[in-house]
Amino acid sequence: MTNRPRKLLSELFREVRLTGGSYVIVEGRSDVTFFQVWARKLHFNPAPIFLEVDRLEVGPDILMSYNFNDSQRSRVVVVAREAFERGVSLRCVADRDTGCNVENNNFETLLWTDYPAIESYAMTRSVLDLMNISIFRNRYNADDLFNDLSRILSLIYSLRLRVSNLPALNYDKGFPQRGVLDKFTLERAVSDQHKELAKTCAPSKATDPRKVSYGHDIASLLFFHDKQFFKGTLHITDVAQLEDQMLKVVEMDGNYRTEPLFQQLEHWLNA
């Protein structure tokens, strides 16, 4: 959260109209950085303005009026909806997550990530191979990394589909053996109330692991399966730091730029 004063939506909308700038509202600070790097390489003139939704005043009352839960995703959707209804030309990017409320919120001001989150674009063989080379010092077999992560991520995703607003997983507890990714046990990582359900979950049949790679699961699984290596050897002290590195590799790889979200955003910015 930021300590800076938040703008009212009316103030943001007035600013957009007065300046004619291209404003894009995203969920978090890491999203701002990622989109800024993407935009800089495309040399938009004038440059778009990326704002995290926490810079805006979107209180619980307006979330409740739309029957939304209290989350950054919900706030982004509300900004998009309010902008659409008031005829304000901006764009908002929200995480698809498990797909909840995607079909019910279809406005030209709102773009959904192609997969559950921006981090999901990391789940390709080429990105993981680059990560293994550039961050992990070739510690892992990149194919094994891809296959093991794909299976575990789809298993977790299947539980998320069955439990809305699933509490945060205890990834650390989910690994009974350090340094062995494929030993992750889902029922060890969930709260007692979800252990029996977790035992019945099976990996998704999705052929593209990006479709079932939810939010922070990727970096969390990588970090906690080999925590001492990341902290002691790589000096990566937490999941957030690893996630920042991961997104830099996604940018380095560059294949995400051909995905529909980025094509749609580029088209709007060039219009």
C-alpha cells in the first residue's frame, strides 16, 4: 500500500479528459514496471501513463455496490466500469485469475490478461530455460523444471477452481524434501479445512500450462522448493524478489508481446 494521497476517480477522469493522455490502470507496482518496459521498446509518442490502482481511491463502499470482494483486481474492474459508463478513454488491465466475473465484465475499457496473471507468461520452455541460465546458474534441468512446474501448477489450479478465494498456501510446508520440486504435496500446503478436498484434486488437462499458472504460484514453488539455494547462493531473499527477476526474463524472452492482451493494448495506444 502507498502512503501518498489517492486520487478520486473523478479527478483521474478529469485529468484524462484535460490532458488527452493514454492512461492504463494495472493491479500492482510490478505490473507498472513490466508494462513500462514493454511500452518503451515500442516507442509510443506520447508515452502512455501506467498507474497502479492503489494510487486511486476505490473504497469498500463502491466495491460493495458492485458485489465485489476487496481486492486489487476488483478495484481495477470498478475503475474500468466507471470509466466506460462515463465515456472516459482509458484502459485497465486485470488478472484473469480463475475466470470468475470475466464474462460479466465486458467493457472496451477493460482488458484481461490472457492467462491467470502477468506472471503466467513465464510458464514456457523458453522462459524457464532462460531463467535457468541467467538466474539459476544451470542448477536444474530446464525440461524437468517445465514438466514438474506444469503438473504442480495445474494441480493447485484445480483446487482454486473448486474453492473460491482459497487462502494463501503454505508452499514451504508443501515440500517434504528440499531441492526436489516434484515432491510437492498439495494437502500439506493447505489449511486443515481443505486437506481432504486437496487429496481428491487431479492435475488439469490443459495443454498450455500458462492457462493454469495462477498468480504468485510459480515463483513461490521455485523459491520454497530450494530455499537455501536461493537465499544463500543467489541472495534472493524472498518470493517477491524472485518474481521481479522472473518478469525481467519474460521481458528478455519477448514472446509474450504477440499475445492478444499486448496486441490489443498496442492497437489502442497507436489509434
